[in-house]
Amino acid sequence: MINKKSTICFCFIVICLINQSVIAQSLEGNTQTDGKTSNTIQTAVPFLLVAPDARSGAMGDAGVAISPDANSIHWNPAKMAFVENPVGVSLSYTPWLRKLVPDIDLAYLSGYKRLDSRNTIGGSLRYFSLGTIIFTQDGENGTPYSPNEFAIDGFFARQFGENFSLGTSLRYIRSVLGYGEITSSSGNSVQAQPASAVAADISAYFKKGTVIFGKDAQTSFGLNISNIGTKVSYSSGGQKSFLPTNMKLGAATTFNLDDYNKFTVALDLNKLLVPTNPLTDVNGKIIKGKDPNRSVPSGIFGSFSDAPGGFSEEMKEISYSIGSEYWYSNQFAIRAGYFYENPLKGDRQYFTTGLGLKYNVFNLDVAYLLANQQKSPLAQTLRFTLIFNFEKKDPAKMAP
């Protein structure tokens, strides 16, 4: 039987560290060190919410309404109906939480193909490695184990008219965090097992050319509701947890200053569509809020009105991403952004910055996260993305 302490320690790391937040809570009562009550929303497989690419990662995690590229599969599949190149492939890599652990990594591979002027298909693979841990048994030599999670996507996007598109994705998720028999503090034993689920995204995108301050511009709006799917469990007969069903709503405006200079500003609003934990008494009876043990549809629709603190707490569950991007001659980009999450709902607050370089069919993007190193394990996070854009060959230029 696997050593209980090793298992509990590992599970704590998985739940707290992967969830990006690393919440500043005490061990009891969900009370922060400053005395305020926190009520963070917990879900399974939160790696699905980690920004995988360096472009949006440098813009404060804003991406639902900015111009499309191969990584839009994550942010808003509907945007892919407007992608310029007929074929594209992207590869991203992020060393994750390196201030805490040396071997957690996120890799993301995505690609697409335009079928015609209105329809685009493609897919992606997201792989999250939690490094290597050692499971011990009765103090004997430990057994190395490499927990990991991955998600495989396929998407379809279609353009309707000149300005609007819809998209959908279908996703298979598998999370392998432990194995063998686990003994709880009460003495009960359960069999650990991989968790798997099927989920879908639905998304929309609208863009329109305009004139702002005498300059040609383009405004765009995006909506993506992601990870609508089945609950998961990590043990046989164990309690099932919600996927991180998530609604992202955003807007962006691109100013074409002249033939060489282009500037974009973007704003994303983000809300988890899963139940909020209610307030309970010492006997577990609900005092305020609603029972979180309900169906997926009920959890999604009820997520707008189930916070025990009422409307004010619901508003605190919205996080904000503000980003900007400057392109010179469509070859060199500078990016910056800010991400804000309410202190009572996770307290992620950080600035981001990054660079982009476009040469021929290649795009290279780098992002860097600036945060208080004493408060955030996300500080100094780097992201790298390489995009290959394959342009359609001109038969006239190929003629001898």
C-alpha cells in the first residue's frame, strides 16, 4: 500500500499548485491571514485554463477577441474561420511554477487547415507533466512515478457573412495523478485511478472595420464557453468533480496608424461556470448558498446566482485580462498586459510582457510574467511559441 503521507503531500501539490492561484488561505475556515473570508472555486483538471501560448500570455492572458492565429483554438475556435493563411502549425512550451518545483512543464501543439473561404478545421494537443515524484511503501525504497495530464481537441469553425463566425471544439481529457491503494485519515481505502472526460466548447466571433480618431481600425468581439463536459473522479466510487467550465467574453480594437505601425488593445472578462461552495455550519448544514452537488447543466446555469455572498460575490468571481500589442512593419511586436483576480477568489494579480518576431513563414513569440516573488509562485514564468504559417502558393510565380 502506498505511503499515506507521500500520497497526501502529492495530492496537496496537485490541487493547490496546478490551480495557478496558490491561494493565501489558512488551513481552516477558508480565512486569509488578514482575517477576510475567501471562497475560491475548485475544479478538476485546472491545467485546461492555463494560457498555453506566448502571445496571449504576454497580453495578460487576453485572447478571445484578438486577431486569429494557430493558438486561437484554445481562446476562441470561432476566430479560426477568419485566419489568413491556409495552413498553420504552432508549438508552445512553458516551464510551469519553476519557483516551487523544477520539472513541471506545459506543452501545446496546435494546427489548422482552411477547407475553403468559410470553413476551417484543426486540432490541438495539450500535455501537462508534473515531473517525477517518489511513492514509498513502509519506509522502503521509493518508486518513481510521473503523473501527467493531457487533452486532445478537434474543432470546426464557419464564417457567416463577412463579419461573423461560429465555432465548436470537441475535447478528450485524461488525468493520471496517482495509482494503487490510498488510505484516508479515517482508515478507509480507495483505489486510485486515472480520470477521463469528454468536453465541448461553443464560441462566436464578430469583427468589423471602422474609423476611430481619423485612423482605420478594426473592432472585434469574442465569446467562448469552454470545457462543457462530464464530471471526473480519481478513485473508484469516489466523489466526482466538475470540469473547469469557463466563460470568456472579450473585445479588442486594432488601430492601423500607418503602413508600418499597428496597435491593438484588448479586454477579456472571465468567469467559471461551476458551483460556488456554500457557507456551512459545524454540522455541514448549508447556511447560505446552494448545494454544489448537482448536475452539470444545473451547475452551469446556477453559477450566476449561487454565491453565498449574493450579487457582490458573483461579481468578485469575474477576473480581468487587459492586453496591448504593437506591431512595426508587421515583423516585430511588443506586448504588455495585466491580469486581475479578486483576493477572495484566488488573488492572482500580475503584469506580463513579451516580444514577437515574424520572418517569412515563421513567428517566434516570448512572454514573461512579472509578479511579487514573495506572494506568487507564478513569478518569472516564461512562455515560448513557434508558429509556422504556410502561405498558398501562387501558380503564376511557379511558372518557368
